[in-house]
Amino acid sequence: MNRSLFLSPYFFITGRSPVALLPCLAALLIAGAVNARAAELLVGAATTSITPKEPVAQIGSFSLRVAKTAETPLTATVLVLESREGEKVLDQAIMVSCDLCVIRGGLDEMFRERVKSRIAGLDVRKLFLCATHTHTAPVTSDKNYAVPKGMMQPAGYREFFCDRVADAVVKAWEGRKPGGVSWGLGHAVVAQNRRAVYADGTAQMYGKTNRPDFRGIEGYEDHGVGVLFFWDTRKNLIATAIDVACPAQEVEGRRALNADFWHETRELVKKKYGKDLCVLSWCGAAGDQSPHLMYNRAAEERMRKLRGLTRLEEIARRIGQAVDEVYEVAKNDIRTDLPLVHKVEDIEIPMRIVTANEYATAKAQVETLSKDDRNRRRQAWYQEVVDRYTRQKEQPNYEMELHVIRLGDVAIATNPFELFTDYGVRIQARSRAVQTFVIQLVGWGTYLPTARGVKGGGYSTSVQSNRVGPKGGQVLVDKTVEAINSLWPAPKQ
């Protein structure tokens, strides 16, 4: 033992060796290592229209729908975050929320290449796109439908999208300046679990709840509204990110472009906090939730009509109130010197196994549906099951990109799925962060159901609806929690 250890004031006061302090010192060093990452925060934000002027095919149903008009603008909003220590860049994150149904058709890869060519030295792996899941947005994949000639094709829309949004990223990047962030948790009843359960144990998405054999709603409902506020050095609000566990599906069947409830929500928030405010729309874990009313319809509709609001305006009112409540608290706790750590990992999770019977059924469906090109979307739904069966021994895992961000006491975690809400709850409950934001539909994904959902059956839990099942869902939770918690010191025993 080094004799100098015994010359400390601690030894002379207590008569004990400082070695007794080593466990405490180790804990302090771990905490210090995390706090040492705190640095100046730079913020940049921009919003752009992604509304095409030409007629386009719409995604979100098995049959082709064509939108010739736009009832609301479709937008993409960019948030750029960077932490610096002097002139040294410590980490970065670029997040883009989009009024799209899903990120498919190679859109994310194409977009990264477009941005990479315009911002020298940027690690484009620190950039991700997320969709609000509006079903009244353009198709981005060539495989979904036989899109008629004389309208914008999916490839053309991908080009249009990448050009517009790359411009917005560059604008936000070049405009990043020192700023601060605050956050909080509000609540709003926006979504309901959309799977009705019946006496025989089966479940049905949007199943009738006035049947005599109705026994309940299948899963938990998450009414939390996570909000991040970003400020400049004068405490002017630059941007906000609002995380609601609900897909934008209230007007999903229309034959017109529509950002769904997010348009009304953004307009309401900007009316109060500034017309130039950039509002990121995040969809939390909500594979089994939607804004459609499952029960109490008459009472809900009566209240809405008495308020003189449309259903979209009513949803916006609820989210807006949650944002207001958070703002009143968060405005007094703006952080400017805090850790920003952005972890990107390629992970593998088990695929859902296709049985021989499921394979045979899917193959028969493909043969029947292939006789009419109007069935292309449904045919592709079954064809994916056939293809998966033939390769599942050689490719048993689903590869995905996981983003985990630490921003002060906040964690942000992404996944590409329509993730059933229970999985989001598991992640948040086990996270070491004070508040955890879960963002789904970051990349190409399908429904990811719980074991309870698979047992009940029906759309969203069938093998056609899933590439990954409950086993893979739990692995996703475990790997996400592990990545989040690696950014925080272990709790004291």
C-alpha cells in the first residue's frame, strides 16, 4: 500500500485507512465520468413541406387510393442537436419527423446519401427519419400498388421528398446555435386500445364492443404526452418535440392528403408559442392503439359537438392542453450544459417463425391474388410470408438499427415497428433515465404484437402482419434497456 494514502486528513481524523472509501470513490468516479460529458448544447431546427402538387397513390389500405388534393399540408420537421466542449464536437443527433405512413422503399438510405453529399464530415448514422403513420400520405415503395401512369410514381415522390427534406436539414445544420432544453410529462386521452376481446378468447382490431360476448379491451393504454422544449440563449422557444403513443389515423380512409390530427395540433401549438416554432411529431409505442373510439362514442361525440369542434380539433385540444401544462413547469428548468450521447447499434432480434401450415395458406393466397393486379398490395402481404419460410433457417434474425440518445436526464429510444404499447411501457419502466421517449416507425417495420395479442389472433397479430413476434419483442426491450442504461451510472445498492 502506498504510504501517502495514510497521510490524508481522513486518516488523521478517523484513524482509518482511505481504502475504506474506495467503493464510494468508485461510485463518484463513475458518476463523474457521465457528468464530464456535459457540454454546451447547440440547437438547429427547420420545417418544410413534403406535399406533392401532382396526384399520388396513398398508402394505408389494401386497395389503391388516389389523392388529387391536399386537405392539409404534409410537413417534415428537422431537429439538429450538437454538444461541444470548446471547439471540440462531442456528439450529434439529427431527427426528422415526417407526415408519412412508414419509412419504406429505401427512403432512409436514399435520404442519408443525399444529406451526406451536402454536409461534409457528417456521420449520417446519427440521422434518422420517423413517420407519424398518417394513412393519408403518399406511397414511397414501388411494391405496394400498380400505380397508374399520369401521376407521381413512388420513385418520383422519393426524389421530391429527399430534395425538400435535405434542404431543411442543411438549413437546420447551418443555423445551429447555442441553446437549451427543458422537458416534462403531460397526459391526454388521445388513443384507445383498438383490440376488442370476446368470450371465446379471440380478439379483433376495431371489433364491436356492443356485442353480448364482448369481454373487454385487450391491452393497456398509454396516455402520457412527453414534451421537449428547445430554446435559444434569450429563452425564445425554437422547437418542441411532442411524443404521443398514437398513430395519426383518425381520417385514414380519405382520398386526399392529410396530416391527420398532427396538423391541427401543430397549428394550435404554434398559435400560442410562435408561428415559426418547429414542431416534431413523434409516435410512441402504439401498435395496438389508435384515436378511433372503441366505446362511449355517443358521450364523446356529444361533448365534441357542444364544444363546436371537429374530431381532429378535439384531439389537438387535448394534446395542446398537455403541452401547456408541461410548458408552465419546464420553462423554469432550462438546461444549457448537459450530456448529449447518441448511440447507434445494429442489433439482431429473433424473427417470428412461419409454420408449415401458415406457409401453405400464404402460398395458396398468393396464387389466387396474383390473377388480378389490383390485389398487388394484399398479394405482397402473403408473399412476404412465403419468402420468409424459405429462408428462416438461414436467416432466423431480423436486423435493425437502434438509436438511443441521452440528453441530460432524458433518454430517447427508437424502433422500426408498430410496437404494441406494452413493450414501450417495459422500456420506460426499466430505463434509468428520469424520462424516456420511445419513438416507433423509425425505418421499415411491421406490427410487433405481445403474446397476449398473438393468442387472441386477428389482424396486426397474424404471421402476415409480423416479421417479429413476442420473443423478438422482449429481446428488443432488453437490448434497448441495456443501451439506455449503459449511458447512466448503476443505481446504488
